[in-house]
Amino acid sequence: MPYLYLTIAILAEVCATMSIKAISGLKAPLPLIGVVFGYGVSFWMLTLVVKSIPVGIAYAIWAGAGIVLVALLSALFYGQKLDAYAMTGMFFIVTGVIMIQLLSYSAGH
């Protein structure tokens, strides 16, 4: 169950972050509500996750997955260009998260 909560936390945070651009100087209330709701759900789910997964590990997975997903979605929806350095950096983030999950004793293995 903690990994389901972590997935929800990641997706809620990504939705909230992607909605920030649409706020447009607080002139658009619906995206603002999405941002507040998304971050609220994300942090609520994280409080449930850290009951079972060490906080540092949970945060590393949450932040790493969020960074990569927001960058990819920004490229798709907002036309953000991802150069070789950005892609390489995201590769290392994903590799790091995988290493934590599969190899690290810190993750509770």
C-alpha cells in the first residue's frame, strides 16, 4: 500500500506543478485550486508513505520521479526544449531511484 500512496503523491505533485504555469498571475482561479489541492493531496499521501518507507528514501523517489515527469510533460505541453544535458541528468535521476529501490539497504531490503 505505501507504494500506491507514493504513486498518488507523485502524480498529485506533478499535476499541481504543471498547473502553476496556468495560474497566470492569480487571474485564473481554477488552476490555483488545482495547485493547492494537488500539493495538499501529495503531502497527505507522503505522510502515509513515511509510516512504512524511510523518509529520505520516500522523498528521493517522490522528488526524482516528479522532476523527470514535470520535465517530460513540460516538453510535451509547453514546448520546453530538453537538450542532451537535461536528458542525461534525468537519466541519472532515474538510475539513482532504481538503484535506491533495488540495491540500497536504506530502502528497507
